[in-house]
Amino acid sequence: MPELPEVEVVRRGLAPHVDGRVITRVDVHEPRSLRRQIGGPEAFVQAVTGARVARLERRGKFLWWRLQDERGDELGEALMTHLGMSGQMRVRGGAAEAEADAGTVALSAPAPRGEGPASDPHRHRRIVLHLDDGAQVDFVDQRIFGGLWTSALEQDADGLPATPDSIDDLLPADVVGIGRDLLDPAQDREAVIAVMRARRAPIKALLLDQSLVSGIGNIYADEGLWAARTRFDAPGESLTRGRARRVLDGAEAVMHRALDVGGTSFDDLYVNVDGRSGYFARSLAAYGRAGEPCPRCGTIIRRSVLQQRSCFYCPNCQRKA
DNA sequence: TATCTCCTGCCT
DNA sequence: AGGCAGGAGATA
């Protein structure tokens, strides 16, 4: 579900709650959410309990917590989070929330609508991280495609800051093969364009290839292609340099606009750390709009399928070349 | 480069 | 009952 803008909203929302805090306890309600952890759930709990959070970093859809020991020395390991299709990080309690609540009129707890498991707010809570100020971070994930695990830090190949927020070039091993994203000033966009133009695959498949450019998912791929008036099935090798550049620039611009309004939420499967939805769904031009008129030319938006994923596009103003 | 798989839940 | 859903790793 969440693509780069949604993950970045989570990173920014989470940071003030966890920066400098110590993880005091971990509750594992769903071991499958830790399946990427080498050594299993016990190893995960062992690795993060007692660690201090130095900083949150993100590349594409990967978000990780840089960890220190209690003296403030680097542990050489990061707590990885990937939200998959339905993951959320939710913060409850703690100092930062108490401060925010001080200026808020106390609301009576909203009564769950109806009865039964569907109204249980804890239904999909998989992992709980307790912090030393009493706060807790819930990893909520309906479909369990996402997860938490630890990954050792390595030097990034190009020696540049590993992410836009990094103060060094250390990167978790599991992110080394992930391309820099469109919001990273260190991304070599011309190099990405050159690779895309050398491939026969449809442009949308290239956009979704996280090793080339990361952070783009099904929504922002379709929106970037709409912005660049380019069809999803245009082969990479058919694109001019300028068209390829416009596709990437288009995706970047859409992501910036989404970030400004808190990301894209269709339902409560995507919310920020405090449970609020993003507002970008209203601004989508093509994604999910089959049967509706194209906002640019009025032609009816069509739905097609590529690699088992829906593609929404305007058959008139999006062209193959 | 497809296709299958991991999951749960909602909508026709 | 069947299709669909913001992702991506494994496999042939």
C-alpha cells in the first residue's frame, strides 16, 4: 500500500516520538511479521531490546531505525521496517503525545461502531515496541506482507550520504541493492534514464523495479505516467531521453504534492502514526478512476493489466511515443 | 520476463 | 465463488 510519500509521512511522524529513546520491551503477537529476521523472533527481541534510537532514515519504501547502545555508540545494526501492502506504525502514549494532548480538549473515547472483531482497533497489531518514556509503537499490518527485522550496516558504494537525511554513508545490507529514490539529491537521474532506455520492458515495469529507482509503487507509477502523457506499456527503449526524463520528473512532482497533504489514503489501511489519513486520493488523476473522464482531455480513463497489476490511463492523451 | 506465492478482507 | 487491493521475493 504505502509508497514513498506515505513512508516518508510515517518517518516524519515517528521521528519526534522515537529519537533518543531506548527500546525497553518488545511484544511479538505475530511471529510472521518477523520472518525476515535472521535467527527468528528471539534474535529480533534480543537485538533491539535495550537499544537506543539514534535516527530514522529512509530510502524508497524502506524505513530503518539507526541503533546505538545505551552509551551512545553505534551498534552497527538498523531496525528495518517495511510496510508492505497494509502496514502501519502507530504511536501511543509517551512524552511527545502528552505534550500534544495538553492543548487539546479531551474527547471521550470514540465508541467502536458496532460489535465484533472488525471494530477491534487492536485486531491487526502484530508487534509492539515499548519505549523508555512509556510510549509504545504498534506495528499494525492486516496482510502481513510487511515486517520488522534487523540488518547490519555497510558502506554505500558511492560514498555519498546514504539517504537525504544521512550524516554518513552507512546503509543496511538489505538496502544496498535498492536504487536511490526520486527525492534523493544524490540520485544520478541521467544514469537511470540511460538504463531505462536500454531496456525493452514496459516503462511501468521499469518504474516499479526498486533496484533502478525506489519508492514508486502502483499509484505513483500511473500518476507519473499520466503527468508525462506516456502509456504504461511503452517499451523503455522506445522512449526519447526527454520523455524518460519527463516521466521521472512527473513522478517526483506527484510525490512532492502527495507529501504536502499527508500521502494517499483510500481507507483506514493507510494512516499516519497518529491515525490520521492523507488527502492525496482526491488529487489522483488516473489511478482508480476507470470510467471517469480524464481531467486533462475528458476521455474516459481505462483500466488494463500489466504484470498482474492494474494500470489506469487515458487512451487519448497518454501515448506510446 | 512472466508466473506464483506470501496473507487478510472487502466488494460484486 | 471470485476478483481485487498501496509490495516484493522466489522460482523456472
